[in-house]
Amino acid sequence: MQKVYLSRKIYFSAAHRYHNPEWSDQKNKDVFGPCNNPHGRGHNYELEVTIHGAIDEDSGMVMNLTDLDRILRDKIMSQLDHRFLDREVDFFKSRIPTTENIVHYCWLQLESEFRKPNKLFKLKLFENPELFVEYYGQTIDL
């Protein structure tokens, strides 16, 4: 059986403020710079979702794109698009909405949707064309 990797990109806009309440205002400004703006800062994010699985012999597809689009719309777009992340999304009320934490949130939202025969392989989140993170779901002991 052939294993194929299928990727789909989606785009969402969201605002955030990087702020650690344990730190002084000056330390937050020094560490986070413009991302510490009390009024927020917005980005147009690009999320690339990659799943892998066997090609279905009847359909010739790894997954029906209509199903994939519905999952991405329900689990990511409806939660993050046009939101002020640390004010509107519970996950970010206790976490700084960095690109790293956003991609982790996306993984948690999507992971259970892709079980056999397809599995979530990788997420790649672009904050802008020069900054992106990749996440494969595994934890790392440092």
C-alpha cells in the first residue's frame, strides 16, 4: 500500500498581545517589543496541515477534501479567525499566544480528527513570510 502525504493550507487573521503577568511592564516591553502593545497586534496567519495515509482504492484519495475542509473550518477557522486570541480563546488566557503556542493549540484541536486510516503528520504555521514554526506533535524531553 502506498502512503501519501496530503497538505492543505488555510489562512486566518488574528490579534494577540504577548504579556507575561509575572514580569514587570518594562521587562515585557524589552522581551516582546511591539508584540506587547496593550491594544494588540494582528497577523495574517497561514497554516499548512499535512496528513498521511494510504490511497483509498475506490476513491483514489487519501482523504476527501470536502471532509478535510469541514474539519479545518470547524476546528481552526471558527476558533481563531478574526479573534483577539488572549482575550477570546480560553487556551490563550493562561498562555502567551506565540506562534509556537498557536501551532500547539491547532494540533490539539485537530489530532483527534485524524485517526486511522489517516493521521495528522505535521502543522506548519506562518506568522509572516519570514517567520514560521513546524510541529509534529511529539513531546521532547530536554
